[in-house]
Amino acid sequence: MKLLKFAAIVLTLFALATLFMSSSVIFDLFGIREMEGNYVLFIVVTNFVTGFLYLFGAYGLFNGKVWTTRLLAITTVMLVVGFLGLLFHINSGGVYEAQTVKAMIFRISITGAFTVLAWYLISKKKNKL
């Protein structure tokens, strides 16, 4: 259970960083929008929404809630759909930053890892009981 609590803390930090960065771009706070260059707004909004879902997921991890796996899986799917939209945007000639593609792959991977962790440490064990 210590691993769950540690994972919840890491996910909370990831959520807060996500919310800070995405809200800074959306609401043009601290001059971050200019530093982002050719950002893709629907990706930033997707990340903003997933930041809140990460907070709920962190709560679920911390408390060992069975619904956490489903929530994180939905979040992963949202990111994959956003990434597919990004690829369509790129193939349509839209402007973007190469770091956005890398960041989305990283974000999908991290969210998928948290989903598997929640399934293994919460859902799978609860089903055995």
C-alpha cells in the first residue's frame, strides 16, 4: 500500500504541473503562452481537463478506490484521441511544435502506466477478495 500512496503523490505533482502549464497557456499567465510557440489549443485544453482527472485519480490511488482504474483508462483514451487529432492537425498542414508530439507520447505513456498500476494494485487485488 505504500506504493499506492507514493504513486498518488507523484500523480498529484504531475496533475498540478499539468494544470499550471495548461492554464498558463489558456489564460496567458506569466508570459508562458509566448514561450510555448506554436501550441495547439485543443491539445492544451485536453491536457487541462486531464489535469483535473489526474487529481481525482490521485485521490483514488491514495484511498485504494476500485474506480481509479476506469478513470485513468478513460483519461488515457482521451489523450490518445487528442493525439490522433494532433496527428490529423499536423497532416493537414497545421502549425505545431515538435516537443508537443514528444510530450503527448510521454503523457500517454505515464497515464497508461498509472492505469496499469491502479489495475494491478487495486482492481486485481479487490477482485481476488
